[in-house]
Amino acid sequence: MGLGELLQFDEMLRDFNRMNKRQSLYQILSFAMIVSSALMIWKGLMVVTGSESPIVVVLSGSMEPAFHRGDLLFLTNYKEEPVRVGEIVVFKVEGRDIPIVHRVVKLHEKEDGSVKFLTKGDNNNVDDRGLYAPGQLWLTKKDIVGRARGFLPYVGIITIFMNEYPKVKWAILSILAIFVLLHRE
Amino acid sequence: MHTVLTRGNATVAYSLSVLACLTFCCFLSTVFLDSRTTAHVNTVKVLVKNVPDYGASREKHDLGFLTFDLETNLTSLFNWNVKQLFLYLTAEYKTPDSVLNQVVLWDKIILRGENSALDFKNMNTKYYFWDDGNGLKNNKNVSLYLSWNIIPNAGLLPTIRSLGSHIFKFPAEYSIASV
């Protein structure tokens, strides 16, 4: 018994052949529905949290043992909420694609409300000045992508795995797409 | 129609939803708990120097030195949804230049199961107490307090300031002697 027979691919294909135009159009529509609702949820979260990327995956061990690779963080970025020492912020540095998740350890706020602050990873021995852009000594509010508010372990490891093995990603995505398009309810 | 795929799919989907539900209940059971408690902080030795800050601008900045006592019992903060406490000691003060300055001087990670009744005497700070200018000398109102950030198994990441802080002042003269 082959794998194709086991998964009854032939039956699925027979299903597909039996579909008329209306039915196959319906399948395509429901597929588009899945994609667009996922996009809507993401964009909706962006509006509610004020952050350009409301959910991030931890990619490095610099905050261990609090966060490990593959943990999920939920961010908010409300402009009126002040930054304070001890908060975990996600920030972008010029010349680096990947945002960094570290803790604020030093902060100076001027009378006009402008803030400059310094960050450090819990698991690092030194502060982040070496990670910032050359000549940059402080972060300001515009560098912040969000502030960590919620934590969910392990879930993000799937995306790390998919990014490290792009072939696996495309295989999984195409199998899912085929399944949704061909499967008859 | 019971293929390996449909059976596998149903099993995985069901166990994942049970897991998600349990995780959410775990989060709900601890989200309304009060995580405040008292911490007694005291400074022992305080002095200030004026030296070039090579880490930042190379200009001469005020650099404070202090040793502190810390006594607190955080055992009550731990429950089944607390993986780790991140403790940090903050010095907060005002200068003519800035309305708010916060510098973390010391921190400590306490994992669940580790000793959380702390009693430190005459501790050195872990990090340098650099001011962003010359605002430490003769500063009469520097408050020192402990805070913690709770890292759950799954849930919110609150930062909580302890009840009770210590206010101290820096001397009016720079200290010349090496520490």
C-alpha cells in the first residue's frame, strides 16, 4: 500500500473531477477567505496595539532564562504611555533587519517629554551600546517597535523552523493549499 | 473516509485546543493576584566622583558610588504561573537638566524554587551609577527602590514597584580617593 493510496489522494482527485464550475469557484473563494481573514486579524491587532508588529518571536538567547528562542511576545506601543526602567522593549537599530528584545536599564527624561534610554539583555554582561548604530549612545521613542506585555512559550518555534528550512515552509504551505482547494465538505 | 490524515488531523487539533484551553485557565487563575510586597533598602556608604565617561560622551560626568542593604521576602509572589522574577534596584532622581532620571544599579534573577528570602548587607552595585551630566553632587533627593518583573509560564509581564523606598543624598564635595 503506497502513501498516496493511504492518504486516498486518488479519491480526493476524483472528488475534484466531479466538481462543477460553481463548486470549484466556491473552493477558491473559501481559500481566499482564510488568507484575507488572517490578514485582517493581523492588521486589526496593529490598530488595537499601536505597534507595527504586535506579535514577535524571540530569536536569540540574550534574555534567557526569561525568554528562549521560539517564545512568543505580545507587544503594545501606546504613545502616551511613558517608557520606564525595567520594561522590556523591542527596538530597531539602523542597519539591522531584525528587531531586538531587551530591557531598559537607564533613562533620562527632559522637561519637554523627550526621553533617551539605554537597554541591556538579561543574559548579556554589558549594555547594548555595542549593538546600536555606530556613534549611537541612546535609544529614543521612535526606535521602539513595541513593549512586551504578554508571553507565550514555544509557539513561535514553528516560524523559526520554517525560516531556517524554506523548503519545508513551501512544502507545508503548498500541501495545506492543495488540501483546502481539493477537499470537499 | 477515515484516512490517516483525517485521524491525525483530528487528534492534533483536539490536543492542541485542550492545551490552549488549559494554558488560558492557568493565565486566568493568576492574572488578578496582588504581587506587591515590601522591601527594605538602605544605603551604607555614598560618595560621588567627577570622571570622564568613556562609555558615552568622554566628557566629565558625575559617577556615584554606593553600597546598600536589602531585606525582603518575595516567597509570596511565586505561584504556579511564575517562572522567574527579575529583581532590579533603581535609583531615581531629578537634575536641573532632566525631570526624571532612572538608573538600574543592581539586578538579580530568581527562578522558581530558588531562595527568595533575601537579606543582603553592604552590597556593591552591579552597574555604574553614571549621571547624564553633573547632577549627582549635592543632590539631596535620590530615591532607591526595588522593583520586579514577573515572567510567567504564559501570561502578562507586569513590572511592580515594591512598597517602601529609601531616600538618600550625595555629598557636597567630589571624592578624590580611589574606591
